[in-house]
Amino acid sequence: MAALLPGDAANGKQLHNGRCLACHDSRVYTRSDRRIKTVEGLMGQVQMCNQQINANLSREQLNDIVRYLNETFYKFP
């Protein structure tokens, strides 16, 4: 499924660095007890963060962030 993810990882990196890193650093993605276990879980987490901080990111922007996070940290198949 991850190979079929929509989105632009380069744009996702820019969005991530500008928005996500304001709340946490990248260690949250690499810790041994991370909560995200599937690409669907990753999608849900990114969506929840968007809602919690009222970031008002578009569906395309969320897809970009998910793609970036998966390609860089999670590497779900």
C-alpha cells in the first residue's frame, strides 16, 4: 500500500519541518516504543495532529507529509 501513497515527499518535508517540528522532534518517529505500526495508523496520526493544532492543511498537504514520513522514517511496505 505504501508504494501507492499519493503525495510529494519533497513538499512533505518542507511542511513537516515548518509545522510538525514545532511540537516535537524526529525522535518520535524512531523511538523503540513508537505507536504507529501501519501506514493507515500514520495517516490517522497526521490527520489527528492537523485537527488538534488547527493547522488547516489540505488533503494534498497531509498526503505529502505522510509520504515524506513513510519514505524517511517508517518505510512501511
